Amino acid sequence: MTPTGLTYDLSPPLDDAELDALHAAAFGGSPLGAPWRERLERHSLFWIAATLNGDLVGFVNVIGDGGVHAFLLDTCVAPDLQGRGIGASLVRRAAAEARRRGCHWLHADYEPHLVEFYERGCGMRPTAAGLLRLI
């Protein structure tokens, strides 16, 4: 069940520390002190934030290729709110905004444990892709 008071905003200003903490909690790591605001402003088409009572609880970043392709990055929801449709709503909103901006394709790279979320929850279909570890 979606919590009462949840709001979604398109490309709002975000606090680096708050987004870093959300990202770390959602992905099971430690905050790294990432310069989120700088990255978003430099590389993103847009991003969508979900807030609950003023606290950041969800986020998705959308990067573009300058043409018709958009890519989801860093889709995350606070662990205690996962499974309530917030992530799927972020992806649906990202797809709608990317379409509005003229994109034809929305890509996401995901690991096998996220198939249920991306394919069944968000309507994505699997594709073959390659990956080369650089470090």
C-alpha cells in the first residue's frame, strides 16, 4: 500500500548527503560522499524524487544519448518502503517524461534478482546486452 503523503517531483534540487544515504541504504552499501547534484546537472536528462513528509524515500535518474534513447540509473527506494509500488511509480513517471521529451526507448540494466521488478512491475522486456568490467 502506497503511504499517504507521498509526493513525486521532477528534477527537484536534492541534498547530496540525503541522496547518498538513500542510495547506500537501498543498495546495501555505505554513503560515499558522492557529488550527486553536480552529476545530475551535468549528465541527466532529468530525475524524479519521491518524498514522504519531506524526507527523500525514492529516486530515479534518467540519462540520454542526445537522440531517442534514455537510460534509467540508480532507481532506489528506502528499504522500509520497498514493495509498495514507489519504485514502479518512479519508473512509470520516468517513462512518461522521457516519452514527452521525444525519447523512443527506455533502457535499464538490471541483475537477475530485479527481473520481477523491472519486467513484471514496470513492463520492461529483456534484451541481450554486454558488460565489460573496467576496474
